[in-house]
Amino acid sequence: MSLAGETREAVRARPFLLTALRAGVVNYSAAANLLALDGDPEAVATALRRFAADLPAYDPESRQATVRMRSGVGRVETGSDPEPLLSVGDVGFSPDVDGGRLTAVVASGAVDTDALATVLSRLSVEDVTVEAAGVGDESLIVVVGRRDGAGAVRVVEDALRSVS
């Protein structure tokens, strides 16, 4: 594989760098050093510049969605009553069960996997631990600790204003 191909592959393995390249906010020499590829760092920096020129511009979009909070959510086995808001494997998350030590933040509307990725990234930056998350049928759900619920609602609302 060529050095340019290796560079593109290394960038794709680091989504944060791909986003930064699309946004035009990269120090190419520093990025070349970060990638630590076999080859002259200046040649890698040049490959990064060329790759960035071929990428679509960073253009986040706002998503129209209603965000609400469901407190008192707990874990249940899937297939049990009440029907879970979210199921992952054999575990579901339903309101008013298991002492309800969790909160579900539910966004309904124009949401998809890109919106979920943006939401999860923003919650991570805010140091909010996500117990479970999912998206489908115009609904996005993240389950967080009860104390993180109100803050998570604000983060989700803000994240949905600029989905990349």
C-alpha cells in the first residue's frame, strides 16, 4: 500500500482526526507525528493535506426532535412486563422497576445513528456515564444515572442542534 493509502487508512481509524480534517482545524505536522507511520513525516503531512482536500466540508446540521426525560427507570429482562423502553441483548430498561435508579432521555423526531454518535460523544465529554443507548424508528434513547438525567437532557438537546 502507498504511503497516501496508509495515511487515509490511519485517519479513518481515528474518527476524531477525520472530523478535524473535514473542519480544517488540523496541524498537519502534528497529525503526521500522531499517526507514526513508516515514512517521512513531511510526506505524511502532505498526504494528509491532499486527503483533507478531497473530503466533504464539515457541515453539521440541526435535527428536529422533542427531548424528554423518563425518571425511575430500571433494568428488566427482555420480554417481561412492563415493555422496555430500550432492549440490548437480554437486558431491557423500563420505567418504575428495580428501584428506578436510572433515567432515560428520549428524543423523538429526526434522529438516526449519526445523531446517536454525536449524542454519545457529547455525553462522554461531559463525563456522563451511559448505561445503554439505541436508535430506531425516529426515537433515540440514552439511559443514564438518575442524578445525570437533567444534565443529560440539556446535552442531548444541544447535541441535536449540530449533528455531524
